[in-house]
Amino acid sequence: MSKFVLIYTLNIGRYKLAAVTLGSSKLIIADTIKYAKGRVQFGKPICEFGLIKAKLAEMIIRTYALESMVYRTAGLLDLVLEEIDLTKEDTGQKTGEAIRKYALECSINKIYGSEVLNWIADECVQVLGGYGFIKDYPAEGAYRDARINRIWEGTNEINRMLIVDMLFKAAMRGDLPLMDAIKEVTGDIFSIRADMGENEGTLVKEQTMLAMAKKIGLIAAGAAAQKFGERLSGEQEIIAFIADIIIEIYAMESTLLRTLKMIDRGGSEQSDIQIAATKVYINDAFSKVDVLAKQIFSGISEGEELKTQLMVLKRLAKYTPINTVTLRRKIANSGISAVRYPLTKV
């Protein structure tokens, strides 16, 4: 019984930590915007300067991605927990087993949330300047307190190892068709043509980019698994790269799914800022996935094999970047107008 209680506590603790970082991120955003609107330099509030707007926008975008992940994971957990009969004696064991089904997602949320909050707190101090170090301002405490989140409930390094370990173990048990997916993508590797131009329709291009990011992740993970086999667990740097691809894909997909649901419910005009945030996030995250895959390939291959892998990657990662400057200004302006995080709309 204690084994299941321990598993339940660790996994749900990681998820709850992500939810806490989400709330803290929103509070810091509000404090940062309030200060930026009141701080006047060179004859105008600093919130009107482009580089400050860029910081505010990125705070909002990353928080939107985190919020989307937290909501999505909550829904997944609710689905498995609602099947449990709370009147039974084995409720604790069943709860632990149910939570364990989404242990991977809990670790993803923990890593992403703690690192987003840490980044947001750091940017808040940057916007406040010297005042960010003074206890009279909330930035000082937020900056100091944010640091612990990357340590407890398992360090982020440990959780990155766990993500890949859980993924491959689930595949070995047959719970996840990972190896079949890797074989399918690898088999079609030279026939895949990424069409990520100016597609018609809202977020159609972003859906294609997500699909390509998944293929890149599968090919990179498959290449690493084939190279090292059972020895992969000892290649921690490679595992961390794979974990970061998984985290980015989960964030991309969660953000995209949420925004598409909003569009379906209220139309594009009502979700204008959410669409902008989704476009910027996927544009930037896709580039990160590309770089991470290159690091994996260069860490496991050389010579002609590496050249072939990079050639395939170039085919999958070919896309036209968007104007993120204009979109970030729009997102920042929405936050400045509201004097808070402006995107909470399930």
C-alpha cells in the first residue's frame, strides 16, 4: 500500500507544483506590467518601449503555453480518477495506479512550469532594474522563491531522465505504439515533404509544424535508441535532449488544441490574442526542436551517417518563419491594457 501512496504523492505533487507556478507566473506578470506602466523614462512609460514589450509578450506567451498544459493534464487526470469508486477499500491503490498512467505528463508539467516561472521572475527583476532587489517590491521575493521549484519533487534533471525512461518502458510494455511509430516514420523518411508555406485557414500551418515536430522527435529518439540500445540510460545528455523535444511538443500541442477549441466555440475574432500567442510559440518551439535534434544526431553519429540524418532533418524542418515582432507587440498591448495576464479563457 505504501508503494502506491508514494507513487501517487510524487506524481500528483509534480503536477500540483506546475499549477502553483502557473498562478505565480500570472501574479508576476501583473506586477511587472503595473510597474512598467508607472515607470517613466525619456518622457514615456517604459511599457511603450519595444524591448520591454517583447519581454511582457514572452511572459504572456510562455504562461499561456503552461496554462494550456496544466488544463490539458487536469482533464486527463480527471478522466481516469472519475472511474474510481471512493467507497472501496482499495481506493488509495487505485488512485495511485490511475495517477501513474500520466506520470510522464506530470513530470513534463513540473519541468516546464518551474523553468517558465524562473524565467519570468528573472525578467521581472530585469524590468524593475535595481528595484527588483529591494524587499519593498514583490520581484525580490518572487525571484528568490522561484529557484526551489527546479529542485523539489525531483530535480528537473531527474525528471528529464524519468520522462524518456517512462516513454520507452511504456513502449516495451505495449502500452504505447512508440516503436511502431518510429518504424513508420523512418520507413517513409524520404517520401515526407513538409508543406509549411502560407497555408489557408487559421493555424493550419501550425498544425503541420506540430506534425513535423513529432516526426523529428520520433526519428531522433529512434536513432538514439538504435545506437545505444539498453545503454541509452547511461547517455544522459542525449536523454535530456530527447526529453526537451518531448516537452516542447507537449507544450506546442496543448497550446494548439486549446486555441483551436476556443476558435470552434467563439470564432477567430474572439480568440485573436490566443491565436497570436499560439503562432509565436509554435514558431519558436519548432526551431528549438530542430536544434535539439541536431544535437542528438551530432552526439550519436558522424561522417556519412550524420550527413544523411541532417539532410532528412532539413527536409522535415523546412518552413517560413513568421513576423513575431508584430505579434508580440499585439500580445504585449493586450496585457498592458488589462494590467494583468490577459489570456485566461478555457
